[in-house]
Amino acid sequence: MSGSLLDAGVVIGCPHGGRVTPATTPSGGVRLAGAAVATAAHSYVVIGCSHTVDGVPSPCVTVRWTAHGTGITVDGAPVLLDTSAAECFTAAFVPQGPPVVQAAQRKVTVR
């Protein structure tokens, strides 16, 4: 399994153009180019999603990540990779599709 580590500076969007930002700032001791590595312990919110269903606003508001079972952890929590499974949800927890990771820092390969 391989992928690029996500950090606090990575650009992530919802499938409808909203911006995904950490609700809790990654602050662990492991950093990439000065930015903390993101883990499954952090929560993420979506800002600016304009998605509608049949003319009714149905914006993405949160993202839930499922970290790979790589065994790589930071402060006891699994790290997030750009290949980690994730889903954007509405306020009513309706799945809206996976987030789009636009940039990531370092490549990690686990064998």
C-alpha cells in the first residue's frame, strides 16, 4: 500500500467545489516542511459547498476519513494518506462522495 502523507497544509475539496479544512488543527510532533502530519484523530469540515438536490441546498459539511491499516501512527493515531478512504457528508449524514486531494507532501510505501 502506498500514498502521500497528508499534512495541515494540503489542499482538499469536496466533490462540489467546497473547501475542506481541519476542524481540529493537527499539532503532533511529526512535521513535513513545517506542517503537522494529519491523522485519523483530526476532524474536518467543509466550507462553501454549493451542492443542491432538486433545487434544495444539500451542502457537504464534514468529512470522515478511514485510515489505512498501514501501522504508521503519529501520537497513537493512524496517519492519513491521499489514498485513505474518505466520504463527505451533509448535516443529516447523507454521503455525498469522496473528497478531492489536490496536493500532498511525501510518498510512503508500506510492504
